[in-house]
Amino acid sequence: MVSAAAVMAAVFVAAWLLAPLPEGGRNLSLSVLLGAAFGIVLQRSRFCFYCIARDFIDKRETSGMFAVLIALGVGTLGYHAVFGAFLPVPSPERLPPGAHIGPVSLALVAGAFVFGVGMRVSGSCISAHFYRLGEGALASPFALLGAGVGFVLGFATWNALYLALIQEAPVVWLPQRLGYGGTLLLQGALLAVIGWAVIRRGGAQPRAADAGVSPWQSVLRDRWPPAVGGILVGFIGVIAYLRIAPLGVTAELGSLARTAAAGTGWLPDRLEGLDTFAGCATVVKRMLLSNNGVFVLALVAGAWAAALAAGAFRPRLPSVKDIARNFAGGVLMGWGGMTALGCTVGTLLSGVMAGALSGWVFGAACFAGIWAGLRVVRASAQPRIT
């Protein structure tokens, strides 16, 4: 408990030291606090998109799926309240500033599908690899390293995909066609239909925690109910967009990869149209600190503090097989995330909250990639009859 308190004290000190900086200090400070909160929620509620999808497909557990639907519902309501305040009438000529609203194309489908396969190979989504660093998962750095390599490969293939598939692809923001009320009704109906389908497929669910457990144990040591994690993820997403930028965990990782590729001459001379899209934008870094960078570092620190408090910090040396598997899955996620302009947090979570069709398409294709990956593994594990 003392170690967890020391980590959180360091987080608050970092936020306090960053706040007075003349160039965006207040945003950096808030990014630290939001990142730590996000890391705590992810670790305590096991909010990992891959784990949730796998448990639903293989074990028919529905609680995690409902947590994602709740996060999307809470975020949709919050986002549209923010949109209504700053852009009262959705305009055909304008998109909400910074929102993750991307082009809908076959490149998006391919990127999301490959990202889903990469999650299956590495065993986690990128955000979960970050929070598992806080749990002592020493194989996760290799997944993140692989994701950086995947981003470089994505930069290499971007121009061809952009000119062939993305350049003329529609960027669909639903409020431009349906208004805010119509979008809320449509997305609410879609979430309800998905929830009904989840219930139909669901099986026996995990037993709830005993009611006699002390509040301290419920908060600090026991896993939080998935629904609580979903509500908090949605709330953090709305606050992040209102004050800084939409939630995302790949912008800094992609920017580091882009900077490294530029320094070695592996980056194309021109990345056609890439910097005109919102999403988990990548840049050649010229500043040490960025909002997304400190957000991700604080995410790891928050998850670390939560794991220490719960006794879940268990470092383990990975095997060569674990390293290879995580690296390969990371490469797939990096290419998929770069091509799809984000990951399960940026393109899916923040995109759907914003009413972007690209978020829905990413979610469907990513789920298909996870399902396909699980099917391949299951088929390969079956004994062959000769």
C-alpha cells in the first residue's frame, strides 16, 4: 500500500510541476491526471478489448461486452452535449475540432481487421499492453516495440493505400446527416440491438462478489464490476475531449516511430494527405513532452499503483516464444493502427462516441479479426485424424 501511495504521489507531483509551464502546461498537467485515472480504471476493471471479445466468443461471458456498450453510451451522450455547446447546428462544411472522425474505406476495414488479428497474436490490445506494464508484464514492451515497427511499415504503405482507397473515401459524421437527436437515437438503438444480441448468445456469468466485503477491499483489492469500468471510461473520454483531445494511446507511439523513420531515411518524402485527418495523429517530434505522451506514461503509472495496491504486481520474465509472439502481434497492431488512423481506444471508442461511421466500421472489422484469429488457433489445436 505504501508503494502504491508513493507512485500516486509522484503522479500528483508531476502534474503540479507541469502546470506552470508556459507552453500548454495546464493541458499537460490534466493529461497526467486523466492518464493515471484511465490506467487505474483499465487495471481495476480489466477493461481490455481483446480479453472482453475473447471471453465473449469462447466463454459467452457478457459482462465485459456490456461494459464496452456502456462506455460507448455514456461517451455518446457526453460528446453530443459538448458538440451542442460548441457547434449548435451540425454544419456540412465543418467537423468538430479534433474529433476522431476518419474516412470510411477498404483500407479502414483492412487496418481494423489486421489490428484484431494482432490483438489475438499478442494477447492484448495496445492500451492493455500499457496497463499491463504496470502489472509487471515484461513481454508487453516487445509488443509495443513491434507496434512501432508496424507503424513504420504503415508509413511505407500509406501513399499507395491513400491514392487507391482513401483519397476519395467519404468522411461520415452522422450528425451532419441526422442531427444530434437523430444520431443519439440511432446510436442508442444500435447499442440496444447489440446488447440484445449479446444477451441471446450469453451463457452463465461470473458470480458477483460477496456483499460482506469491506469497501476498502472492494475498491483497492477486488476487481471492479465491468459496468463500473465502462461508466468511468466513458466519463474520462468526455472530459478528455472537452479539455484536451479525444482519448487515444497510439499518437505518441506513432510519432516516435515516425521520428525514428525520418531520422534513418525510411520515411517516405511525402505522406499523402495523412496530416489532414483527425484521429491519433502522428508527427515528427520536435518537443520532448506531448499531451498524449504524458497521458500514456501516467496510464502506466496509474495501473502500476492500482496493481501494487491490489497485490497484482507480479513481474515475470517472458520466454523466447512470448517475446516473439508479442513482437509479431505488435507489428500487426502497429500497421493496422496506422492504416486505420487509431486503435480500439482512438478510432473505436472515441470515434463511436463522436458519431463517426468510421468508429462503427473499425469495431466490426476488428471484432471479425479477433474472431478469425481465435478460429484459426482453435482449428490448429484440434488433433488431425489420419
